[in-house]
Amino acid sequence: MGTDGQPHILAIGGGTFVPDDRYGLAPSPLLRYALDLTGQDRPRVCFLPTALGDGAEHVARGYAALSGLDVETSHLVLFPMPNIADMRSHLLSQDLLYVFGGSVANLLALWRLHGLDDILREAWQEGVVLAGQSAGALCWHVGGNTDSFGPLLRPLTDGLGFLPYSCGVHYDSDPQRRPLLQRLVGEGTLPAGYAADEGVGLHYVGTELVQAVSYRPEGRAYSVEPDGSGAAKETVIEPRMLS
């Protein structure tokens, strides 16, 4: 559970893991920050790789990346059937649920089909820390934009809505992201919200953004709001730097 028993979400624009010669991937300071939010000396972490089609290689890379940390790791996959009989009990017993990036549209459809949307909301309200990057960040919000349907980005408006905002991810690495999010917010297709560059996380307590955090000196977060003329205005949020 979170250090204060409150609901925490860390929505990461990208860069949760960094390249590592030995394990392939290593946890970036953003993942370490999420682990610290649990307040546990040996946190229980469950991976949800739904957005990647539950690929075994992605699960294995996640385990390898955390192998050097004092954590108790598990995973939940839905293909070909859930690997955990009582998903609710397992997820509510965790300290951190980490959602991989990939197809947010497929993730949402499968979670709803299996009732995970309600279980995850309950876990969040009970103080289990939720975190993820890209699709694993966007899913908690009302919506944003996605490449789930192809390389040309499309609006996503049916996120879980735990957080009543729009969300932009990969904000400085994909040139389609910023103008599309601004257009969708400006025209009212999506509500006002927040966006994160690579290596930047948005930390919410309850539904309030309390700070942005980053390990990249050039990384930024942003608030994106309608300006009343059909366009959007963007305000830089300077993140707290993580070591």
C-alpha cells in the first residue's frame, strides 16, 4: 500500500526502463520512485503486460530488470486465460501494479472484458500504487491520442477515467503527439490535462497532480487547457529531478 494509504498513480511518458548490458533493461529512477511510493522495504510488484499481448519475452525482461532489487515480483496475463485464478485478491494484495506500454485500445477492451477495470479501481482506492508508461500511463485518464490503430495517431476518449484529465505521452519524441492533443483539448473532444516527455512521470495523489518527476534534465511536463478560442494553451511544469 502507499506510504500514506492514499491513492497514488505515476503516469510515465516513456523511459521507465533503461538499457542494461547484463539484463537487457534496468529500472530507471522513475520506477524506483514508484517503488518508494509503496513505503515497503520489500514491495510486492505485479506486472500487467496486456498492452503487449502478454508476450512471454516482455514478462521475462520485466523480471530480469527487477532482479537486482529487493522486490517480490509477479505478473498477470490474460492469454490464453488468466494465469491467476483470483485476480481481485492477488491485485489487492500487491503494493505496486505496473502496466507496460503497447496498445492502449486493446488493453482497455481486454481489461473490461475480464472485469479488471473495476478491480483496478478498487485497488487504487485501497492504496495500491498504480504506475505505467505510454499505454500504461494513458489508460488511467479520460483519454489522449494513440497509435493503437496504426502509425497515424487517433483520438482515444474512453480511458478508465480514474483521473478526470486528458494525457499526453512521448510528448517530445513523437511529433504527432503535441499538436493532436492540443487540437483535441482545444475543440473539447478531450478535457484539459497533462502531458509528459520521455523520462518524465506525472505523480497524482487521488486525482490531484502533486508533481512531475524526471531523470532527464531536458525533460518537461505540461498542463494543456482550452484557451476559449477553440485552441489550447500549454504551460510548462518543471519536474523534480530524480537521482
